[in-house]
Amino acid sequence: MTWTALWLAWIAMFAVIEWRAIVNDTKGDTLSEHFRRWFRVDTHAGRTVWLVTSGVFFAWFVTHLWGGA
């Protein structure tokens, strides 16, 4: 029960932060804009690293959900 409550609190916190950034309408506030800066996806190398990294993560995540690994 504790973990469920913590996950729900995390989701609610994320929703509040992201909604505030969208409503605030200041450039650079949203999570996607931070990801673009943090991972430098405006460059070819940055996009390549991001695609490979996210591909590996999502491949693991799908197998984790299916098999509980």
C-alpha cells in the first residue's frame, strides 16, 4: 500500500509541475524542453545517443513488464 501511495503522489507531483510549466507558457519550462537541453537532441550525435539509450531502456522495460525480470 505504501508503494502505491508513493507512486500516485509522484504521478500527481509530475502532473502539477508539468501543468504549471505549460500554463506558465515560459519557454524552457516543460520536461521535453529540459530533455532537449540535457541530452542535446538538437545534434546528430545527441539524437543517436538518445535513440539508442531509450531503445535499450524500452526493450528492457517491455521484457520487465512481461516477465517480471
